[in-house]
Amino acid sequence: MKQTDVSSFATSQLSLLNDELQGELAETTLLSSTHSPTVLQRAGLALLNLTVSSQRTGFGGKTLLELTLDPAVGGGDLPEHGLRTGDICAVAEQPKGAERKKERQGMEKHGVDGVVTKVQREAITVALDKDEVDIPGGKLWLVKLANDATYKRLNQTMTKLQKAQPSEHSILTQVLFGQSSPTPVSKEDLTTPLTFHDPSLNSSQQDAIRFALASKEIALIHGPPGTGKTHTLVELILQLLDRGQRLLVCGPSNISVDNIVERLSSHKVPMVRLGHPARLLPGVLNHSLDVLTKSCNAAAIVNDVRTEMDAKQASIRKTRSGREKRVIYGELKDLRKEYRQRESRVVADLLKGSKVVLSTLHGSGGFHLRNEKFDVVIVDEASQALEAQCWIPVLYTGTEKLVLAGDHLQLPPTIKSLNSKQSKPKAKKAPAVNEATDGVEDLSISKKSKTAKDDGDSKKAEPSTLETTLFDRLLSLHGNSIKRILTTQYRMHEKIMAFPSKALYENKLVAAESVKTRLLTDLSYPVKETEDTTVPVVFWDTQGGDFPEKSEDDDSGAKGKSSLLAESKVNEHEAAIVRLHVSRLIEAGVKAEDIAIITPYNGQLALLSRMLKEIFVGIELGSIDGFQGREKEAVVVSLVRSNPEREVGFLGEKRRLNVAMTRPKRHLCVVGDSETVGRGSKFLTAWMGWLEEEADLRYPDPSELQDEN
């Protein structure tokens, strides 16, 4: 067991986090300064022609602006955009179309920063950072900014760890850095009879729960795709509550936390979900702090102040007198102070009465929990969280026990600064963004991994990048003795499961009886028996060079000009095969909403969206990275890469391919060039070989595809 110096580790993390922040800031600045507002909107990074439809007070006394399209431009639904709840943004006066780029550069800085709290078809709501804001009356625009707030909390956390003296390190901290060994779990603890709340748990789930209960400091629950990881965590939470312990349950994203809240709600567990209600799933709102503070016995003393503040907000919009506005702002300032004092007392009482608190990792460092203590911290989706994120609940709650759940063989967190250090700087060119997606294109996707030649087989002893998660590092430090793996999967047909189980999970996965042989013809509605619906895995092999890839801007005619759509790969012939295959599935009776099409490249995603969205209403299209954690009855994967040089780029990352091949329940269709893809890495060579032997192998007929066109 190799020890790690705590202070040196924290110093390294601070440097890596700063690199990441600078990379994000540089990327955002480059995009906003290089492109016109219209192009930024098309790329999903801005919304134009907005006006304030309402202004009111939200949780924490924040001013909420609801923005809609200006009636002067027709009003109605907002255009397609990539702004999501939680995004940091600026609301500012919209630049004039005639303004030169130099005048336009940085104009969003003249506005006011805020956080997107709600996205609707006709409106978008932003919580403003400043209390006193005089919003311009003309046309507004909303611009996505780099999120430095997250980095501030991560930096505070790592600085706290860096400055802590060795005598201040808890036993848990010593174990997490290899300065002490985890307390061994006795055989008696693992064999003690246990009454489970859910008797349907399989043996590997029961074993993982017993192990986590018996562990004194740290336990890892390894949940491969479809093995019921969240189901297992819910049982673990109930068992810990039976033992009178207080729990903090976290995840890197709101959705990861909300999934647990939804599962726990049926057990009538007294719990509080921290986080802005606009970012939460509808099913968990009744457990949110915002709703509870309005519905508890002490809510009335808060609500009357909120009502008075809303009235003041409305009066600001009506008056044009600067003197009157200053008076109202002064009154609002006093009201906010009173509101926050009252609200904090109500929140404190609610938290003290809760045995389970749920929050994102970032949110666990908020002021609400600063004086709260927990016996156990549970982190779901820990393999998608930066290690620094996982230290937030550890350092601020004084816990002595940590349970991490995840799958380190699926994609790690996105690291934007990674590739910039691995390749020589190119000429200044804007990062490519695809108008059909949420954000920065392959530059943000590929930053998750190195080139295809890095097969991911070698283990890193030291965290060289932020990609190394706490889950990874603890496995490297303490080995499998601190881990239990879930082995029964409830998602995939056994044929779909076979290759990932053999190549990544030591052949330990077993398909549950309920899923092992189910096909599309076994769906709850009628589906015809065809050559497509009666097989679990299909491979359309485009080898031979007749289906070449190309860069998305090859036909743009804009040589020498930077383009937001320039960095991606597309393969039109593969797209035609996808359309053919999907059309056959739907003709056989499979519903479009039960089919997903995924691809690693956003350029290909945009092409497929244009080709198929209107034809097959209800079908879902997405990037492989964005589909992690999801599932569908049938999944079609377009691999895109086909070139004489046999280059596969970031497709060589086996964790990305693991995500792709484990999304379907009943039917997996892979479209790709085995000659190109099979040369990318050992893993890809093995996968192509397996598909050629085990899948329903097909070679596309160009003339048939021409008929499709």
C-alpha cells in the first residue's frame, strides 16, 4: 500500500483545478468573442430577442427573472438552445447587428450574472447574483458563461485539506490516503442474519449491503450497467436508518440524487433534498427544502416577508424615477436581510429533524450543512465525480465513514484541460459546437481520454489528471478488498451482455432470467417477426472504403474561416444505413420512442437529427457520452470512423464503447468499418472480432442505400 502525502496531493489538485478553470474560461471567451450573437444562438450558447415577463423573489431572497421572446419579434416558443438549469449565464442588453466584433467582445460582462433555474418551452428563468439590479428595458440576450462558482468551492475544499495539520486528519482521511489500512471486515459481520426491506435482492446485492454495513471507514460498491446499483443503495440507506445513523447522500448531478429521492419516497423516510426546486425532478419537489419551508408550521413567518418583497420587485419595474428606485432598493435590502434570517431559522429546524439529507456534492458544501454532522456519507455515481468534489462532504460534515457507488469502467468526468496538454497548440480556431447539442463539441467529449493508442489497460499509480477519481485511486491504493461488485444485470439480453462481461467485468455478469432471452418480438405490443426483430445483435460492417468519413466542414466552402461546426466527423453513408435499419424496425411495429440512435460525434448526431427527427417522430438521438446512465429497448450505434489511415481518435477509449454497447435492452445494432475500428486498440480489435463471430453480420448494398436516399 503506497501512502500519499495529503498536502502534496491537495497542492497538485489545486494546480489541476486551476488549469481546468482557465481552460473553460478561455474556451468560453474564445467562443463569445469570435462569433456573432446569431451564431452563438445557433450553437446553443445564447438566446436573443428576450424581454422580462416577470420579476419576483425566489428561495434565499434571490431575484428571479422570467425571460420570454420579445413580442416585437413575434413571441412564442424559444428557439432550440443549449442552456440548461444550473448553467451560469449573463443577462445583458443585446448587441446591435451592425456592431463590429471588437465592440461586441465581452459585452455580456456589462450585464448581470445569474444561474438558469428553470427552462420551459416559452420562457427561461434566471436567478440573479446581485440584489440590486436595474435591468435594461430594451431587447436582452442570455449568454452562457464559464462556471467558476464550482471551482471556487473545490478550491476552498482542497485548500482546507492542504492546510490541515497531520494531527487534524481523521481516521477516514488517513485511510483515504493510505496512511492507515481500512479496518478488516470479519466473516461474522458478513454472515450475520439480516432482514432485508426488499426480499427480492439478489445475492450479490445482499453481499454488497452486508459489506457496506460492516465496513468501518470505506466501502466501494461496483455497479456495472443494469445491475441495480441505485436499488442496492436504497436498501443500504434503510438498513443504516434501522441502526439509528444519520446519512448524507450525494451525487455529482441533480439527476443522480433525484433518482434516489424518488426510490426512497415510497418508504416514508424523513428526508430533505437540498437544491433549487427548479433543478429537481417533479417527483421529488415535496422533499425539497424550498417546498418544506413553505409548508411547515413556521412557514407563515417567512411567506409574509416574501409577499412584501414581491410587491417591491413589481414596483421597481413600473417606476422610471431613479430616486424612487433607490428608495425601493433600500427597502428591499432590509427585507432581504429579515427574510434570510427568518428562512435560515426555519431551514435549521427542518434539517435537525431529518435523518437523511440529499444533495449534490457541490451543494453539500453550502452554508445549510456547515454545522450538521452525519454518521455516513454515501456518494452515488462516484466514478463520474471529480475527487475534489467527493472531499466536500467528507471535510465539511465530519463523517468517519464513506460509501462510494459507481462503475469505473464507464466514462469518467469530462476534463476540458486534458487534451490541451497532450497536443501541440494549433492555430487559433474556435472550438466546434454543434447546433443540435448542448455544448462544446468533440473538444469537450474527447477531453475525457487520450488517443486510441491508450487502451486504458495500464493503471496509474498517481493521479496525473483530474480524470483519476477517488473511486479509481482507492482501488489502486487498497485493491479489491474494499470493493463488492454487483453481478446480476436486469437490462440486457444475454448476447448483448456477453462481450462487455468478458472484456471488462471478468466474465462475472449474469443476465437475470427475466431479461436473458427477451427480444423485440416480446414487447408488450405486437411486433412482427423479421430478420431484425428476432436477433439481439446486428453488425453492419462497412469495410472496404466505400463508406468514408469526412470532417463536418469539408463541404462548407468557408476555408480559412473559423466555424462553430468545424471540428467534428460525419459519415453520410453510415447515416443512410442507420435510417434503413430504423425504418425496418418501425415497419415491423417497434415504436419510435423505444428506439435510440447514439454516436460519439456531434457532427454525425446533427446529420442524423436532420435526416430522422421529422420522419420518425418520438425517436431519441444523442451522443454516447450524453446517454450514459440511460437505456432503450433498441439502440443503434453509428461509429463514424472510416479512413485509409485507420485512425479512430477518442473512439479508442474502451469506457466510451462500454457505454455504447450496454444501453439496449433487447436489440443492439452497430454500424461501422471493422477495418478502421479494429485497428484502434486491443479492445476494439477484440470487439470487432466478437461482432464478426457472434452478431448477425451484414454488408450494406450501396444500391439499396441509394434507394433510401
